Amino acid sequence: MQIVVTGAAGFIGCNLIRRLNADGFANLILVDDFTEKKNPNLEGLSFTQKINRDNFIEWITENSEEVSFVFHLGARTDTSEFNFRVLDSLNLSYSKSLWEVCTVKQIPLLYASSAATYGFGENSFSDDEALIGDLKPLNPYGLSKQLFDMYVLEQKQRPPFWCGLKFFNVYGPYEFHKGRMSSVVLSAYRQIKETDKVKLFKSHHPDFKDGEQLRDFIYVDDVVDVCMYWFANSERLTANGIYNLGTGIARTFNDLVRAIFASLQITPQIEYIDTPIDIRDKYQYFTEARMEKLRSVGYSTEFLPLEEGVKRYVDFLRNGE
């Protein structure tokens, strides 16, 4: 039986494939647009077939009996994309089509949602499904993820197992292709290598000092571990639902960049610059995943502390750049 990974050449997708390979799974169907800038992420990996995302829904409809599980990680993740038609096509409508196939053909499905659905967090960062309809995303990307979560919860017919994971701020290896959408860790690392200092946004909120804005940063290996837990857990059929995936501990941007400086053994130099006017009114000052729900269904592995995750990533970057 074959395992499908959409978004296979992307950041989280290729890290998941590495883990699947390490655990002995090579009978993999990779789905993506396979642009040149992402293809290096697949070097050295074992898989059965690559399918362009435009042809995948037709392929899985015709070959569903060969598929044992779908990891649906593919999406347009650019938070500055304001053409909702693009996001509707690649995120919402595409995901609905895959959901329908997995429902009819009875294929287990795990899909990527996003913490972007929470907006400012005024309705808390709880993954209680009764609260999902009240969330207020700040951008069209977050809205596309929100609408698919709501669609899923409205369906009476579902795959034999399904799970949505709301990824918080994921960082780690193999995100070179993401450009301005890459993690702050990669951006800050490159700034330090070039200038010996880091620029962070000033705070324009009276409750937060400069650089003290808070995010829930999670290392990509922890995200992959949770995906593999759902894949390998024989009891998962009783735990369908939408779950947060962060560490549950918010840390400041100052903490983050100081960890990078420490990993490079460089004295911290931080410059604070104005947050651009065009994003200032949509800027999140705090995100922190409520993780009780995932813990309640048996996931007990501890998440990497920020300093350890940053050191692992910096070591990778130093070896690769």
C-alpha cells in the first residue's frame, strides 16, 4: 500500500518524507508543483512516484485502492497573497475535492490547518471545535484554512480517520525555497552572518516592549513526530478532530534571536525598526497554542525547548551554507 504526501517538496513535507524513509517507508507518492527551487529538498529521498498537483485528484480517484494514508500538507502559504481566488483554488477547493475522495474511497486523511485562523487570538487559542466558527483570521490565507476547517466540521460523511493540525510557528531545515515566508530563524541567521546584527520590529503596542512580541515557535521535527504519531497509532480512529500543534509555550523574538547569537557564539546586537504601516494593524503580538487536547488523546512526547531547537537548526545551516 502507498502513502501520499502532498506538498512533498515543501518545508514540512520533505521533513516528513525523511522521517518516513528513516522508519522504513519508501512506497510513497509525492504530490507538488515540483518547481525548480524546491526540488533540492527531495535529493536522496526514496519514493515510488511524483505526481503534479494538477493531476493528483484524478490519479487518486482512479488509484484509491492502492493508497493507505494521505498526508495533505500542500497549500499556498503566502500570508501576503490577497487574491482569494488563488487561495480558494489551491487551499479550499482543492482540499474539499481531496476530502470527498478520501470519504468515498475510505482513505485516512491528515491535513494541515494553521494557527493563522486565530487572528489576534481574541477568541483564545483553544482548539475546541465548538469555537472554531467564531475565529477571525487576519488575512486571506488564514481565512482559506478557517473555511476548510468549518467545511470539515459540517460534513456528516467523513474518511475512516481524519485529523486537522493547526501549525503554529514552525522552523527548521529545508525552508530555503520559501523566501520572505521563511522562518524568523533563517532570516535572522542570514542577517547575523552578513552584518553581525539582527533587525526586529519595534512594538507599537503599549503592553509589549520592543522585541518582546510573543510567538509559539515549534521545531519541525516535533511537527513530524506528531504526524507520525497519528499515522502509526492504531487507536487513532477514535480521535478524529482538529488539534493545535505548537509547544504551548510562547517565547519572545528577543529570546529567539539571542538563542541564534548564542549558537554562533556571537555577542547579541539587535536593532529595532518600525513595523511597516501596511501590516501594522494586522500584526500579532501574542500566539500560544493550547495543547491540552492533543495531550488528552495520548501524545506525551515533550517538545524541544526553543534554545535546543534553534541550536539544531543553526548547526544545520552552518553545515549547509
